[in-house]
Amino acid sequence: MKVIKRSGVEAKFDVNKIVMAIHKANESVEPSERLSQEEILRISNKVVDKCKKMKRSLNVEEIQDFVEDELMSEGTHELARKYITYRYNRQLVRQSNTTDAQILSLIECNNEEVKQENSNKNPTVNSVQRDYMAGEVSKDITKRFLLPKEIVEAHEEGIIHFHDADYFAQHMHNCDLVNLEDMLQNGTVISGTLIEKPKSFSTACNIATQIIAQVASSQYGGQSISLSHLAPFVQVSREKITKEVYEEINLTHAQLDEEQISTIVEKRLREEIKKGVQTIQYQVVTLMTTNGQAPFVTVFMYLNEVKDPRTKDDLALIIEECLNQRYQGVKNEQGVWITPAFPKLIYVLEEDNIHEDSKYWYLTKLAAKVTSKRMVPDYISEKKMLEYKVDKNGNGNCYPCMGCRSFLTPFVNEKGEAQYYGRFNQGVVTVNLVDIACSSNKDMDEFWKIFDDRMNLCHRALQARHNRLKGTTSDVAPILWQHGALARLKKGEKIDKLLYGGYSTLSLGYAGLWETVYYMTGKKLTDPEGTEFGLKVMEKLNEYTAKWKKEENIDYSLYGTPLESTTYKFSKCLKKRFGIIEGVTDKNYITNSYHVKVTEPINAFDKLTFEAKFQKLSPGGAISYVEVPNMQNNLEAVLEVIKHIYDNIMYAELNTKSDYCQCCGYDGEILIVKDEDGKLVWECPRCGNRDQSKLNVARRTCGYIGTQFWNQGRTEEIKERVLHL
């Protein structure tokens, strides 16, 4: 059994430390109040038993809570009081500087909690450590100076989650849709250098990757670009190559007819497209931004975003090449082709590619092949999105999410046109729905009363995010605010006008709908009674965002939070406050957003159809998934799921496994097992290798694919996932 020390370092559990702590408190009370050695050992063993039942590594504070509980239950109130006083005094000493121990443990790479906070960051790398160190300082400043005490306390108690507190001290926002079209067509500036309109497709791709890196270093969330913004440059290259071929013919006096010339041009053009797509794939994978990781970038593939037939065909060429390269993967250190985490790919299903007789059906078949091996692309249904995303002109719109799942609200600009690129999300605050339920003790009136209080708390937290951005000048991130990624403001101009009127959004996140419904009704979310209550909760959440939007002219929107490390944090806080409640707090994780619980048997088609009604009520962002086995030899089934997505749900993905053991070459599923201390670890089933540095494991945990492993709560959730197909 392990314990997580206050610095974040994981150490072996030592019951003697509990015995010694009780001894110290015992010596400070009157002899008549003291416990015997046998009583101290008995209490210590009870604490050990409690710790073992938690089935995870506990932190020091949790263990001390257990000690207090046992002392009180023994009736030794004076001793318990002394113990609590000693503990409080030690806390005051530690608070004189709250960051030193954490930072030192980061440098030594033994902060277990931070190491597994982000599954796409390698905590042994200097740039990642630097980002984490800065984050610890930023969180300390945020908690002590920048946020109201009630919000800080609610965050630390797991009542809400104030996302990305490690970036809050700076005037940074969450995620965005990069206006790549404007930057490529009208030029931009990168690091003080003027970048003019590119004169070839490959140059456009190179500039796009530089933009991606700059944007990633100027905000902390995901970003998305569209391949349709690169498509016009295929024709630019075609014309350039054609000119070059004719010059070669004139020099060599070769006798070629128009068909032969066209064949040569298209062959060279295909090579240019291949090189351009390789530039995007390899540069995104190998880039390291200032926050110590590859850019969280999503590439959007939407044929109908282009209206000109020739340009649409060129876009199809880019999409085909992009899919082919992702199917191949990237090579790891041993030269083995593996699944990269980025860029994330989204493929839009539409009438031109969803039927066997559609013009671009071949692309959908290729997408299914890639999904079966590499877990991407994910799929957006144009049909459902046009139904859900209707603007004030009455028009439906189809556009990418910002990163993994955060969607903008429909918006019509001053020209009367729908606009999505160049917009952004200000930030997220998530409410722990399970805590509301457990706090109500199953009293429905009390539930809604607490619900109202928590919504007001979330509102204040979201206002803090908004107010932190107010007054920000465009100079803090020129690539974003001055040079076209989000706007073209003047130097020194404030971004305030972009924070109102729907141009950007603020996201109210929610987590644990499944457990909330089960606690309050005794029914599963998938049961009719459970579904009814779950939808009522969702509708109530939307009522609040609509109310705030009307009052403040800010687009608050409901967001299905992709809990990654926070699912573990929420679970620990719930157990601490309410104990273990079967079906509610008995896991080391709670269920993401509205999802059907991972242990629940349900087939892929029913799951997607069921979750669609909840996804519609998460306009600020949501994604559904189905867990599938190796489908590389059953592409017909993958295509059936894809067709079902098109007809039934806006945004979904298929999760398979894509692993590799560097020790023995095994390329099947790396398993999760328990070690001798009961900790969940990853193990190669062929050779028994447990060294994470020699295992390539890719799993989707929050919309993005993670490759740097996860905390114990998320690892348990991954282990318990049932197949839906």
C-alpha cells in the first residue's frame, strides 16, 4: 500500500507513522486521558483497514482524517482535540510557503499526482517541468490573491472544478477556432516577421504549422483548423507546376500531348500534397510549445465547407492523403509505426460521402479503415449538426469544435453572416453533480435548493474568468489578437468587445450525471424514470446558462466536461465527504458528463441513440463514444456504426486499442493489472514488461488520445470499460 505525501511524492505506507503521531498527541494530555499502547495499536490498525478499503493510494490529509475519526469514535475527545490542534499548527507552518515542496518534487520527477495529471505531457522533460513549476506558482497566486475564498474552497473540496487554475494568473483564454483562411489569404505576422500569402500548397502547410505552434503557446486549451482553408492552395500549386512542366518541355523539345502533360502535373501535385500533409503531421507531433507539450490541435475535414467543385475535389485529395498518413502512423524510437496523439482528426459525414453510391464514399471507407487501427478520425454528422446549430437567421451551421469537444454557439456577425472561425472560449468551471445529490440525502426539494446554490457559485466562478480577461490588450498575444488567428485589433487595443455579444463563450461544465440519477432515483440513467430525471437536470442547467446570457450579453453555454485527472479528484472528495455509497462513490472515478457508465452493458447503436438526446442539451460541447475490439477485419461493422452516427447523433467516436511493447515487440492490447501494493499498472501480457518508458499505449480518455498514462482513478475507469460492439 502506498501513500501520497504533501509534496506529491508517492511513498510506501508506514503504519508506524500513525502510531508515532498518536503517541505524540497522547503524551500531551492528562495521564487519565491517555490511551494504552494496545489501544493505540488497535486504532492504528483500524485506520490501516480503512485505507485498504479505499483501494487506492491515499494522501496524508485523508489518513489524518481517519485518525481523527477513530479517536473521536473511541471517546478520547481531549486526545482528539490535541491531535487536531497539532495538525492545524503544522498546517500554518506549511502555509508560510505553499509551493516549495511541490516544485522540488517536480524537479526530481517524483510528484506522483502531477506526473499523471495530463496524459499528453512527459514530466521528465525540462520544458514540461518548467511549465508545471510555473503552474504551481500560478495556482498559489490564484488561490491566495486572485479568486474569492469561497471559490477556492469549493474547488479544493471537489464541489466545483475551476479548470486550468495554473494559467489563471495570466490573461489567457481556453480554446479557439483558428481563422486560418484569413491568415493565409491576407497574410500574418509571426514573431515580428511578415508572412505573405503562400505561393504553393506545401508552403501553406508549413505556415499553418507555425501558426498552430504560436497559437498553442498563447492559450491553454485546444485549437482547430480546417483543411478547407488549405484547399485553394492546391490549385495555386497546380498552376505553378503546370508552368514548370511547360518550361521543361520547351527546354527539352519533348513531344507531349495535353493528356500526358496533365498526368505529369497531377503526379507532381500529388507529391506536393503528400509533402504538405507530412509537414502538418510530423511538425505537430514533434513540436514542443511553451507549455511543454505538442499542440492540442484538431484538423477538420468537411467537404461541403467548399462550394467550388474543383476546390472540393482538391480538398478530397488532401483528406485522402491525411487519412492515408494517419493509417500508417508515426515511427517510435525503435522505428515501429505507432498511433500518434496529434493532430486529432474529425471527418464530417454528409450526403456526398455517407451512401455507397455517393461521390466521396471511398473517403468514408478509408476513414473507417483508419479508425479501426488508429482511433481517429472522429465523426460529426452534418445532418444532426445543421438541426442543432441554428443561428438567428434560421440557418443551420456545421463547423468544428475547438480542440476535442468545446463547441461555439451559433453567431451572426455585423455583416449578417454566420461566423465561427476566429472565435474562442473564455474558460470552464465544472459542477460536481454527484456532490449535490449526496448533500441532499435523497431529499428532492433539498436537491434543487442545493442545485440553485451551486449554480450561483459556478456563476461567480465563471464571472471571475470573464473579468480576468477584461482589460486585456492585444499586445499579450499578437498572433491571436492582432494578426488574424482570432482578430485584427490594433496594438494596445483591448479585447473586451470580443468577450460580449456571443463572439466568445463561457462554459458551465457538469460531471457525474449517471451517479446523480442513481443516487436520487435508485434507477439507472438508461431506465425511463432515470432518463426523465437526467433530462430534467440537463434542462435546468440550460435554464441557468440562458438566464445568465440574457442578463449579461455573454454566451454562457452548457459543456459536457471531459474529466481527465479531475474524475479521480472528484471521487476522492466524494468518499471523504460521504463515505462509500454503492453505485455512487464506490469507484475511484465518476462518469464523464452525461455518458452511460463504462461498466454498463449496452450495444453501440443503442448507446449512441440514447446519448444523442443528452448531447443535444450540451450545446457548449459534448462527444459520445463506443468501445470496440479490434475491428480491422470487420470494416463493414465500423461503417454501419458510422452510418448510425450520421442519422442519430451529432458527434461521436470509436475507441479501440493501439499499443506496442518495446521489449518484446507485442502489438496487441497492453493490460492493466494490480501490483503487490494493489496499485494499477500497465503490463505487457507477453513478456510482463511494466516499464512505462518502454510501453507505447494510446487510449482516448477525454476526446483527445492520451499516450503518457493516467492517474489511478482514470486507469481504473479504462480497465473497467465494457465493449459495446
